[in-house]
Amino acid sequence: MHEKHLEIRMLGTAKISVDGTPLKGWRAGKALKLFQCLAFNHGEVVPRSQLIEALRPGEEQSGCNGSLKVVVHSARSILKRNEKELGSSLAAIEYADFGYQLLAEGAWVDTVEFAALIKQAAIAEGENNLSLAKEMYANAAELCQGTFLPDDDSEWACRERIWIDSLRVKILNRLAAAEARGGCDFRAMEYCKQLIKLDPYNEDVYRLMMRIHSSRGELGMALKWYSECEEVLKNELGVDPSEATIKTLEESLAMCGVYGALQ
């Protein structure tokens, strides 16, 4: 068989394709969930217990081994049918060490790439290569534009979704601060907007937006972001903005030539 490469996307809109062509037969069912769980752990053995929890959350493990085998068989059959049609070997789901693993040499998985980019960025930071670190973080942010498997409410998917979102917050914070320091206001503001969607109670982000706009003489926009911060905190958490945020508001007013407005 002619070798072709598999591409698996789970960040945002889930997609399984080969050279841009979606694979046939994958519907929103247990075979797809199994394949995605194995792909996320690309090459590693996933214990049967974890797979059963992903496929049948809350059910007793002891009675589910048979149904797991049925789902594995279904996923293997879908792969085989696509391999026959494409004339190419794609992947194999193998049993090993009381679990299953996805073996797909040359496959590209967006979550694996995302983690690799963050690791490369951290290494670059450790070597004080800040420009390379920023580039790697930017590539990771570009790759991760959507929520990880948003329609999967299984325990493993929720757990990994929280982990990925926490990484997104971390890298977007670093990118926003770096772009603001470098005077790239529009890039910094774009990262801030993404951050607010992920972490709407993070006052640091609102303060950065206020400082950027006030430094550009855009008092109306600075006030807009303060008002949005105040509204979210009061409506959702029942608290007022912190002293640090109020101080940033005062500094924004002063920078734009408005004095004593909060007195």
C-alpha cells in the first residue's frame, strides 16, 4: 500500500482526514470517541478502565469489557474500509498491557503538536532565547483556536479540556504582555480578547487593555474595558473591581488629561 499520512484534529472542529480528505464512516458515536481518546494519547497505551469511562461514564467497569471490544472492532473496521478505499495503510489499534494504543507512524495530531510547541517554547525560555519562545507560543496559540472536543462530556475529555484551557491562558498571557512591551498594540489586544473569552474574571487582562488604550489616547475604549470588567465581576461574582484595577482606571484618566474624576 502507498503510504499516506493521517491528520487528526480535536481542537475546535473535530476532523479526521488524509491529505485533506475526510475519512468516511466516523459518526458521533463510541467508535469515534475511542479513536479520539487513543489519538490524544498517541502511541501510549490507554488502560481499559479509562476507555470504558470515556465510552460509558458512570457505569460499572466489570460488565463493560465486552462492549469495549465491540467498539474497538467497529473502529478497526472503519479504518480498514478507509485503507482499502485509499490504497494506503493509516493506523492500527493494538491491544497491549491491559489497554489499547493507536499506532500511526507519521500521523499528525493537533493536541500532540500543541503540547510539543509549548515544550519547545519552555526550553527556549530556559535558554533565554525569548524570540524563539515567543514564536513557539504564537504558533501554539494559532493552532489552538477552539475548545478541545466541546461536545464530549466524559471525565477524561473534561479533564484534558481544563488542562488545555489552562495552557492556553498561560501562553496568551505571555504573548499579550510581550506584544504590549514591544509596542505591538493590536496583537496584544487580540490576545487579550482571546484571554477574556477563556478567563473572563482575570482583572490583569482588563488592566492591560485599559493601559494600551489610554497610552493611545483612546479613553473611551479604556473606560469600556473597565465597565465590562466591573459588570462581569458584579453580575457573576458579586464583587467590585480590585484596588489595582481602580488605580489603573485613575491612571488611564490622568494619561488622557482627565483629573479628579473619581474623587
